[in-house]
Amino acid sequence: MTVQRGLRTGLAAIAGLALSMTFPVTPANATTATIQPASPDSVAASAADRAAATGVDQLRKGADEGFRRVGLTPGGGGLFYAAYERTYRGLPVVGGDAVVVADGAGRVRGTSAAETAAISVDTKARITAAKAAEVARGQLSKVDSVTAPNLVVLAGNSPKLAYEVVVAGTKAATPSNLHVFVDGTTGAVIQTRDDVKMSNFPTAAKATSNDVSVLGAGNSYYVGNVTIDTTNSGGTYTMRDPQRSNISCARQNGSPFSGPDDNWGNGTGTDLETACVDALFGVQTEWKMLSEWLGRNGINGNGGGFPAYVGLNQANAFWNGSSTTYGRSSDSQRQATPMDVVAHEYGHAIFQTTPGGAGSGNENGGLNESTGDIFGAMTEHYANNAKDRPDYDVGEGVNLVGQGPIRYMNQPSRISGNPNCYSSSIPNTEVHAAAGPQNHWFYLLAEGTAPVGKPTSPTCNNTSITGIGIQKAGKIFYNGLLKKTSSWNHRAARKATLEAALALYPGSCTEFNTTKAAWEAISVPAATGEPTSCTPQGNDFSVGVTPASGTVKPGESATVTVNTATVNGAAQSVALTASGLPAGATATFDPASVQSGASSTLTIATSASTPDGTSTITVTGTAASGAHTAQYTLTVGAGGNIRTFGNDTDFPLNDYATVNSPITSTATGNAVSPVKVTVTGTHTCSEDLRISLKAPDGSTYSVKATGSLPCTDLGTRNYSVPVTNEVAAGTWTLVLYDAYAQDTGTLSSWSITV
């Protein structure tokens, strides 16, 4: 009889697996020494190992099987997720992986395992490794490299002995890093899995030890002027991040860009160095988001990342299992490196380096593609960049083939063939289209059906949902992902995220109920053994800030109201702290702690040396029941006259003529609205002058429209011009147009304050 194993969680069988710890007794006449308790992660790992060794529930195993722990990742709610590789008579079992969830007190909180039948195979291959390599080579049209065949057991409904061979090259002009599983008995190809995850955009037409960490000045195409982490080694600057392992950017098949200064890119869509500015800024921002919002250590969860390459001569981008590569738009005017595309490709890396790896099959692949989209949206919202406003549209900035975004998370069906709802056809749906249901679920969880200021989102069961916010939604999604196995599917994701919602928010049922409602709204059926209801446990509170953002000049202060509320149980004392402040800034709370339900005033004081730029400040409230956070966005703008043309510089203002007077700003950050403009000149009929101001990105603002007669001399005029999130650095241009005849004059000087 064949027994299916996996995708169920039963805690009753493992309730007794709490790790018991004993310490040696110190004799009375011995020197007393402090015994250090074990760290929570080591306690959790020991408990998980005991569960795996015992083989309970999903971890049950045959006499010749075992589990080998290959990773331990901290999640939210004090939980740790231990990933295991199954073995059979010492051979790795591909598709037999498992996850054990344990807490820092040594309690096992759940298990999951990939689906596989009982294993009983002969471990002696009948074909040679050389034959397996030969068969594997034939799977690609062009082969660059072949790894040594590795004997494994391929799990599934009918486990088989197989050689795993990784063949790198191309197939029909598409890059490939193909895992080929060759039957160890017959030499037939059983299965293939490709590490390369192409974005597969729609096509409209053919088309050293002395290194020093520095902040480079990047002139990007998509997000304006930014700072990026680069390396200075002996006076040579390189686009390699010295703080984030293995993060760098280079042209295809080349070394990371380098040069004698730390200024990068020219801001144009065709410049590859500019593309690397966007790529580095994107992955460095995603790295920060992973840390601050999710508690993940780097892209791979272990403090590491992967290099990026630009210059692919295709309207595409991809992840190949060890790096990301970015192409260009079909009209060759832009590189495919907007923040959400960069974060999407690195999202594939996160999917591959969470338990269960990349997996196989279209349903798993659709969840993989959706994971990239979700991390893209989260990175955009974390950055909150004025030039690339956060949204749930995928790839809208690059407009790859002139048709706008490639996917819409609020309503996937806006792209033909992409379903809003889950159905039994999803396992046979192309992977990018199969991303639709989970993308839709995430939007409903984060924003709901009718969010303020964002697109509405229909449901498949005609229900209405109120979202819980993207940060909470992201935590629930990510902690569910930490329970992923290689046979990941929508029902497993539903179950894992419901369990995550309970673990992350034990004092509230809002998060659990919304997670469940969102899955039901996209027609994903319930999974066996999933939690069906929620009961709040103990006291809990919430934290919020009003307003959510502010702008100051260096030396000024911003005032924020921090609101707390009791969401379950009794009120409790909440201590308030702030992190993520820009350099030279301080934060004070009045009062520093409150009873939940009361408010405090936060004052963020900057200094004269505080650099221009935008910071996400995290306000944390800590109480006996745990901690909650809220984010405040502070923009520091330079201010001050940037440059003044001298009185000895005269620009003639002739009839029906236009004068364009550029002025260069080296300020950083965004211009503080309104921009102050002072114009001095001689003109016998100044009322017929039409004056406008052009920002560095080409946006034009009206300073003064033509007025009515009688005529007056221009003299010195002061104007205030409201601008919208303009980057201060760059070339601002004052444009004057003489709209009538028979009057002349000169522009002697002008200045702007941003």
C-alpha cells in the first residue's frame, strides 16, 4: 500500500517534544560560575532536530530514511523555521524536504513536508554517470558547462533512483541553468527543473582587505539622484557593496563598473552604468526592507546576496539561480531596471533560498512569480520614492513593449489570460499568468476591495474586505513562505499563512480573519488541518502615527503624534522608542511611555549637519504583551540660494522671444515646496512676460502667467512656486517668454531657493 506523506500538520503527536534542559549542579566547595542559558535559536534548533529524528507526523520516515537540517531561519512571533533535506540510504531525496517550526522555549509548533510516497528503490545505478551527462547535454541547444552527475532519489508518487546533472547554456536563444534528472536504471529523462526564471514580458513587436565602504552618488533613470553603497580600494571606486555580501553590478560577462570617482551614471535610459545605479539602489533598498520589515538577514536569509548584470539585448530580465540579469525596453530607450523589476528578480532568489527551494511545476512556478511581484510591491512601498511612487502594478516604469504594466495585482485579469481567481486549471496555466491568484490575494489582504487612493479590487465571491496594510500582509506572507516545501501549492500557502497570522498576532483576530477572507475571495479551497477560527489571547495594543510624513530643513524639527489603542484585553504600559533616524537627528517622546489608549508627542530634531534625503523612521511601542511598530517618513531638504547670476550677466528679452536661463543645483534630497524664485531685470512692460520654471526631470511649473496692461517695469519680483516631490539636484531652468511686441529689456539676475 502506498502512503502519501506531506502537507498536513498535527501538533498532538509532538506536544511532548518540548526540549528539556538540565544543568550540572555546582558543588558547594567549588568556584561558582555563571551558567549561560542556551540562545533561543539553538534551543529551537535542538527541538526541531528531536522532532525530525523521531519522525513524527509529517516527518515520519522509513527505516532507511533520515533528515538532515540544512537551514534555520528566524521568523516572527518568536518562531524559528528549520529546513530539512530527506535522505535515503545516505542519498539526497529531491522532493522529500520538510520544515519544523519551533520556538525559543523548545516547543515544536508545527511541521510540513513535501508530498512523496514511501521510498523503496535500489541505490545501485545501471547506467554510468558519463551516460547520464551525455543525456543531460542533449536537453539544451547550446551547452556552456555540465556538472558532475550526482546520484539522488527523486521523490513523488513513484520515487526513482536518478542522476541529477546541471547543464548551463541556452535553449532556443533563452538562457538556461537546467537540472536534468536522468533515470538511473533506464537512462530516460524523468524530469527537468530550470533555475532561470524569465520575466517573460509580453511582446508587441521584435524588437580586498583595504576596501573602504563609501556612499556613491548615483544618477539613476527611474528614481532620480540617490546614494548607493560602493567600494573604494586604493582610490578606485567599484559598484560592489562592501556591506552586503556578493551584491555588485556589472555589464553582462564583465566585472563590476569601476572608476576614479564615486559618481555613477548620467541618468539616461540607454546608459548601462545608470542601469546599474537603479539595480544597486533597488536591491540595497530591498535588503533594508527585508531586515526592517521582515527580520530577514539578506537576500538568501544568511547575510548574503547575488550579483546583478545589465545590458541583456532582449526585452526581458531573469534570475538564473545565482545572479540577476536585466535587458531593455523593446524600443531600446530604457533599461529594465525599475525598482519593482529588480526586486522581483531578487524575489526569485528569496523563493529559492527559503525552505523547499524553487520546486517544479506550473502551480509552484506561478507562486514563485507572484512572490517576485509581492517583494517588488513591498520594496516600492518601503522606499516610498517620489519619482517611482509605490503601487501594485508590475513593471509600469519600464513600459517594456509600450503596453504599460505587465501585471496588475489588484485585478490580474486586466491582462488577457491572467486569472483573478484560483481554479483547477491553475496547475496547467503558464507560470506568469498563474501568478494572478496569489497576487490578487496579497492585494486584498494589504489594501482590501475599496482602499482610499488606490484601485478597487473585485472578489470572486462578491465579498468586501478591509485591508490590514502592506507591512502586516508582507509579514504574514513571508512567514508562510518559511514553511514552504518543494511541493508548494495554493492550499499549502493558505494553510501556512493562516498559521502565520495566528503566531504573529496572537492578541488579535483581525489579521487571521482577513487572511482567511482574502483566500476565500480568490476561491482557494481550505486545506486539511488548517486553523479554522481565532480566539484572541491576552492583552494587545496598536501603534500609529499622525501625520505619516513630514519635511524639514536641516536644523529644524518635526512633530508627530503617536497614537496607541488597546485592541484586546486590558490597557497596559507602552514604552516608546524610535529608530532609523538620519545622521545628526534625535528623537524625544513626551511622555516616553503611555497607557495603551493614550497619545504621546514625538519630536524629531535635526541638526545643521543632517544630510538631505528621505528616511523611514520606525516608532516602536513595547509592552508586556510584545511590540508593535509604525513608520514615519521624514524628508530633510537643503534650502538656501543655490546660485545667483551676477548683474553683469544680461540676457536680452526681445519681442516674442524666449530666454532659457539654466542654474545648477548640487543640493541633495527633494526640493522643499514651494520653491522660492527671485527675478531681477529691466523690461518696459513686465506684465506681458510669461515666466515658468523647469525642474531637472523636465516638469514645468508656471511662475507667472501674462497679465493685463498697464505696463510696469520688471524690477525685482519674488515668486513662490508649488512643486511636487522634485529632486533638488540637477539643472533648473528659468524660462521667460515675451508675449507682446514693441517692448524690450534684459534679465540681469535671478536665484532660486529649493
